[in-house]
Amino acid sequence: MLIKNFTLVLQILNILAMQGKKTRAIFGFSIERWIDSKIGKLNSQEIFEQILKLCIFLAASATVGNIILNLGNALIMATLFITLFFSLLYFFSHYKGYYPTSVKIFVASQFLILNVLWLTNGGSYGPTLLIFQAFIPMFIFFTELKRKLLIVFLLFVNVHVLFALEYFFPQLIRAYPNPGVRLFDTLVITFLFFIVEIPLLYFIQKQFIAQSLQAINSEKVKSAFLANMSHEIRTPMNAIIGFSELLGEPELDEDTKKQYVNIIKDNGNVLLQIINNIMDASKLESGLIEVNNSNTAIKPMLERLYNSHLPQIPSDKQVELICQVPRQLENITFFTDALLLHQILSNLITNAIKFTDKGYVKFGMEASATTHPEWLRFYVIDSGKGISQKSQAAIFQRFNQGHFNIKDKEGGVGLGLSISNELAQKINGTIELESDGKTGSAFYVILFSHKSNGKESGKNMGTSAKLLHKGNSCVRNAVYADIN
């Protein structure tokens, strides 16, 4: 009989083990997919809100467990209050934007929750200490808080005060009705601890690795940028100084002098663009860029862009610069920052000219309506080298021109597109790129009205803008022949 019972128990354990493998496979796969989808994409606020979700889940589970175990109204109300409290914190952080305040309230509340749970849930015999040992270190690790050591020290002191209070005044601690209830309560919390703690530890590991790799990659990119800075600045400077000295030679003919002047002008423009990009990147990094919106006349801005970039086309390139404005949009205005919009389009046009040796660079605009449009879309299209699909993923990152090969790099430090992308976001816009990777690229700057919903407007507008208006050109047939 004993052997039969033993065999039956083994069979039941075997069935449970087989089912457990399937459950672990499904659960593990789902958790891993969620973690992989979040790694490197969560900022401090989003991580804090994920921790709040876990706290809400645990507090709600504890409330249900306390009701089932009939542990008394005091403990049930305590865990219910904690659930509502964490829910409110999540609401204010996620929906109201009070993230810094929510973090401070959360930290302060841990001391209150620790003391309340300790006194109402069996003291050191209950699972309170286990909960705090699991979550406080991870919370301190993830959040950007000052005086972390002070917070940890205060929690350390608080826990030891509670131990002393329990030792000298045991009557203050609400005990469990019987050992079975305590065992079941601790078992439930331990189970919840493991199903939450293991994914969190796995998330910490992958997040740390992702951040480390990102930091290493950022340092490599910055090192490559600094290594090229001297070369990028000295090259046009040497050309300016060298050809300026050659202009002093008395035997030079007029054609040679004109050629030297063009070289000095081209290198001066390159140097000015490099310096402007570095200064703009520094301002963006330090948060000194201010947005000043006003009603902006669009056509005069496009004409200024044309007139300022036309002389900057290098003399050794055959490039036609075309500015297109539809007749029905000649008088259109848009509420935006005129200077930042001008700078974005200027960077894109400069880039297009830089990577186009022969052909055209054309830019213009289209809108959702002739008056009070919900969106404007500017385009800068060239017939240059094109951008590969692999490079398009990183083209808007700083110090990047689609690759890191220094020998093949065009002039510049790889800041123009990054600056334009960040500026576009500041003025309620976005930048899109289309290129087959072989010939030509098309950049689209899409600005949304502050009164409209950008996502809905974007859906109505569509994401591809291959049809260009055949309206007035600011200047036509501006073809530069090779002076050599």
C-alpha cells in the first residue's frame, strides 16, 4: 500500500513537473519579450512608473489575501489604503506630469508604510521586511535621487528602531491569530516576491548592460568626433590662409585670382557651418535653446534661404538650386519659431548641397489648407548619393554621417541632421527621410499647429510626400558650370 501511494505521488509530481515546464516556457517567453521591448527605451520616469505598477499589484494582492485570511479590518484597510495611495502617485506622475514630486512623496511614504505594516502585520514574524529588502534597493538603484546614502541610512535606522520596539514593547505588535495564518501569509508574499523579483533582477541586468554598451558607443563616437575636430577645422583654415597669401603674388592673372577667391569663400562657408553646428549642439545639450513662436510668413523665408544658399554652392559643382512655392500658398502664415525653422531648413539644404556633386537640390512646401493650416510640410530633395537603409537608422544621431569611416567622410562634424531633428521636436514638428540608398534623398520637415493633434493630422496627411507642387520657383535655371 505504501509503495502504491509512493508511486502515485511520483506520478502526480511528474505531471506537475511537465505542466510546470510548459508554464515556465510560456511565462518566461512573455517576460523576456516584454523586457527586450523595454530595454534601453525607458527613462527614469518610466522605470519609476513600472515600479509603482508593481507596488500597486502587490498591495492589491495583499489586500485580497488579508480579506481571505480574515486578518482584521485594520490590516485590510492599511493595505487597501496603500493600493489607493500608489495608484494616485502613478496617476499624478503619468497623467499630470508631477514626476519629481511623486518620487519625493514615494520615498517619504516608504517610512510610513514600513512602520504601519510592521506594527499591524506581525512585526519581524511577518513578510514586511522581505518586501522592503526586495524593492527599496532596486528603487534606489533606478531613480535619480540626491542623497541616496542618507535615505538608505535612515531606512537602516528605522528598521533597527522597529526591532528594538518589538523587543521592549511586544504588545504594540499585532500578532497573527495562529501559526498557520502566518505561514500562509508569508508563503503568498514569498510567491509574489519571486514572480516579481526575478523578472526585475533580469531587467536590471539587461538594462545595465544596455546602458553600458550605449555609454561605450557614445564615448567612441565622441572620441572619433574629437579626433576629427582638429582636421575638420584646420583644413578650411589652412586653405583660407594659404590662398590668401597666394593672392598677394603680383604675377597672378585675374582668372587665377578669381579662382583663389572662390576657394577662400567656399572654405570660409565650411568653417562657419562647422562652428555654428558645434555652438548649436552645445546650446541644445545645456538646454539654452528658447522657442519664440509668432505668425511667420513662409514664402519670404524660403526666398531668403534660396538667396543665402545660392552663393554657397561650391564652384566645382554643377548643382541647380530650386525653390518651389505653390501659387495658392504664397501668402500663407504659420504660428511657429521663424529662426529655428529657418535654421532647420538651412541645415538640410546645406547637407543636400554637400552630398550632391551634379544635378539639383530643390526645396519647397505644402500645407493642409491655404489659411490656418493644421500642418505644413517642407521638403528638401536632392539628386546626390543617397542614404542606405542601414545608415538611415543612425543618421539623426550626433557626430554621425551615416558611418564612422573617417577616410570616406564628407566635410563637417556630423551634427547638422541631429540639430535639425532636435529643433524640429522643439517647435512641435518631426523630420522624415526617404531614400533608396542609391540616388538622391528626400527630407521632410512636418510642423503641426499647436491647436491640432499631431498624430491625427499626420494620419490624414500621410507619411510619404512624393508629389511636389508645380508652382512658382523663386529662381529658375541657376546652373553652376565647372570653372575649370
